[in-house]
Amino acid sequence: MVHIGVIGCGVISKIYFQNLTTVMKNVQVIACADLVEEKAKTAAETYGIPKVCSVDELLSDPDVDLVLNLTIPKAHYSICKAALLAGKSVHVEKPLSVTREEGAELVALAKEKGLFLGGAPDTFLGAGNQTCRKLIDDGWIGQPVAAAVNMIGHGHERWHPDPAFYYQVGGGPVFDMGPYYLTGLVNLLGPVKAVTAEAKTTFAQRTITSEPKFGTLIDVEIPTHVNGILRFDSGATASLTMSFDVWSATQPRFEVYGTEGSLQVPDPNIFGGEVLVRRHDQKEWTVVPYTHGYSDNSRGLGVADMARCIADGRPQGSNRCSGELAYHVLDVMHALHDAAAQGRRVTLESTVARPRPMSTMLLAGTVD
Ligand SMILES: NC(=O)c1ccc[n+]([C@@H]2O[C@H](COP(=O)([O-])OP(=O)(O)OC[C@H]3O[C@@H](n4cnc5c(N)ncnc54)[C@H](O)[C@@H]3O)[C@@H](O)[C@H]2O)c1
């Protein structure tokens, strides 16, 4: 059993606590901490976590094997670094860090210490995206030629209780939602080679209309509408739109086009969703039944995957949601912003192998 300490007990922590305490069989959450102690106390009471403590106490607790970092983007790097320096493996919510330099330092530090580093998303390990991976790998659409991904919406200030971070450096549609789409693309098509893009910030300020901060203005620090073109090592290309500026749209969310057919990939922000394929000789799209498990909201699956690696003594970096994968995605996100700001094609310096596919016949609550 791998012992987990959770740092950051906000909105997204609920589904992690839920899954890690009731679904995943190879982990035990033994401690939680938050800057706001009350939040950690509430989480501990709700999910039966035995220990509430400060961040420093959690990091120096010899019983904690793996730190789950669910703080806001600006705190990701410092908490991950402190965890690695304290000898703990660490899995962090997305993005891995704000800057490339911080991300690269975390990857190098984990390697040097022989510890695991991992990052969200883990949605690509779910039934929908793993079924798509199998369809592509088994040749159902032939050789992938191109993909289209579109995440188009109007931001988070109407529902999130504390949405300022979505408009600060480390937030925005590319850094907030890009990890799902870009990790999904890398899982299906392999690493990205080069990027071009255009970007804009349509609204200089946002007004919070959720409670408890209703009426508060947020200054927008980042691009909120980005159009990009990606070139993959494989030769495939993809068009991408990431927007917090659009009220409604009808663009496909995620499609992959191959030499022999096309694939509709479900929303990479969820574990399930409908998978549809249409080969060149088919008159209509066909719904494909899942080949894999985990179609419910299984956030924490990537943590359980890391825990399996730790328990089995597998090599550093062999977790599917690896630091290297999270870093490559961070590099692509920066490349999109850089390409737009500098008006040039940016060639990626990082690369990564596609993560191992999940097994098709897993018992609920287990990972292979
Ligand atoms: N809210 C969502 O739907 C959602 C979905 C997927 C991923 N995420 C990601 O999860 C992360 C957290 O998002 P959230 O919505 O839960 O935010 P949140 O603001 O609700 O929660 C973050 C928590 O971290 C705590 N915190 C911040 N800095 C800290 C520090 N240095 N030490 C200890 N605690 C600290 C805060 O007090 C807060 O309780 C973000 O990276 C976000 O991108 C959020």
C-alpha cells in the first residue's frame, strides 16, 4: 500500500479524495494539508483522512511516500520541489509548473533523486481515450494524417469560487485546458515537433459572477484566445483552438483523420464519452464500444499508476503520466504563446515517447 499526503484541499481535491479513498485499491491517503487549515480539516472529516497538518509537517512525515499536489498553478513548482527534496515522489495537477525552467528543474531533480514525478491529466488513461488509442494502434483509420481540437468557451468566472488564477500567468485556456487536449494528442499521435500560432486577449478584465467573490474584477495577464497549428514527429498535423472568449461554437471537439478513415475522440477532459469511427467504405459513423475500463470520473488513476510503479520497484519515469510527458506538454503550451508573440514557427526542444497503453482487462480499482 502506497501512502499519500495531499497538499491543496480545494475544488478539484474532492474527486481525488473520493477516488483514492474508495476506488483505487493500492493507495491510502494518510494526511492532508492546505494553506487554509479549515479546508484540510473539512476534507479530513469528509473522507476519513487520519491526519491534518501543515505543509512542512506533511513533507517531513516519514510515512508519506507520495505527495499529491493539488494547489494552484503558481504553487505547483515550489511544492513539487520541496516534496522531491524531502525524498517523496510527487504527482501534481496541471500544469506541471508555470515556466519551462521550473518544469525542467523538477524533471531533472526527480531523476537525480530516483523519485517519481508525474502530472495531470490522467483522463487519457480512461475508457474513451484508451479505446481511441487502440483503434489507431490497430489500424482502424490507417496512418494518422491530421487532427482538429477545439476547446471553446467563456472561462470559469461564472462558476469557480476563486477564479483569478485562471487569468494569471499559468492559467488561460492554453495552460488550463491545453494539457487535456495536448496530452490526448501526444497519447494518440506521439510527440510534437513544431508549432505556429496566433493569440489575443479580448477582454482586459473579467468580472466574477460566482459567489463568494461576486462583482470582483480580475486583471487578465494571459492570452485568452489562441489558434495554433502543430506538426508532429510522425508527420501528422493538427489545428487547435483554445478560447475563453467565445460564448458558443459548433466546432468538433477532437477528431483524428487517417488515410483509411476518421475518428471522433471524446472530450479529453473526461474519462468516458462517445467514440465514433467512420472508415472510408462506411456510409455512417459507428459508435465503438469501450475496449478499456475507467469511464467514470476517475481522477487519481494516474496517482494509482505511479503508486503501482513505486510498489513494484519499476524504473524511475515509467509512470504513464510522467514528468517528461507533462514537461513536453508544458513546452508545447509555451511554444504556442511564443509562436504567437514572436510571429514565428517554434521548434520544440523537448520530446517524449507515447505513454504505455492501459491493459484492456483490468479489475475495477486496479492498474497494471
Ligand atoms: N476546479 C477544477 O474543475 C479543476 C479541474 C481540473 C484541474 N484543476 C487544477 O487543480 C488545481 C487546483 O484547482 P482548484 O480548482 O482545486 O483550486 P482551488 O483554489 O479551489 O484549490 C486550491 C487549494 O490549494 C491551496 N493552496 C494554494 N497554495 C498553497 C500552498 N502553497 N500550500 C498549501 N496549499 C495551497 C488553496 O488554499 C486552495 O485550498 C489547479 O492547478 C487547476 O488547474 C482544477
